[in-house]
Amino acid sequence: MYVLSGWEGLAHDSELLNDAISKCFLVDCGFSNRRQFLALFRGVRYHLQDFACQGNDPENEKELFNLCHASLRNVIKRIFDIFKSRFTIFKSAPPFFSRTCVSMCSTT
């Protein structure tokens, strides 16, 4: 899901798409590190509870990156939970068949 605030309501869809494509995306372990996708390092501690106890500080750059990655993903998940509780559109996909969505998008 891509959420962008601060743009005018009259901004064209292609402008929004170009903006989205120019960004880097924080992704989970289902994705690999590649251009514009920031994935965690595999085989390295990742979960916040792995770093929670005293003396469990990151031991190298990869662990530090994974700790920052997990912390940021946690914040983003909380924000989307707040959005879902306040705005029902975020709770599920629009209640249209895919053909309806395609035809609606092609007319705009």
C-alpha cells in the first residue's frame, strides 16, 4: 500500500506513480534486497526481542541495520493500525470486482 500525503487533490495519477517509483521501500523477508527495496539481512538477528535484553546490543553493521529496519517496520505497522481504526477504507480492499476497478481506473 502506498500512502502519500501533501499532494493536491488534482494531481494526476502518473505524477503520483512517478513519485512512488522514485522512492525506496522498506520490505519484509518475503523480498530480496534489490534496487529501491530495503530488505533485512538474512541469517542475522532481526526481531526486536532479540535485542531487548541488556547486553544484546548489535555486534556489527548488519545487526544494527536489522535493528533499525525492525524498529521502523514496527512504527509503520502501528501507523497503519491507527489508519485502519480511523478510516474504514484501509481495513480491506474496495468491495468491487477486479474488472470494475480496472474499468474505473481506465476512465479516469
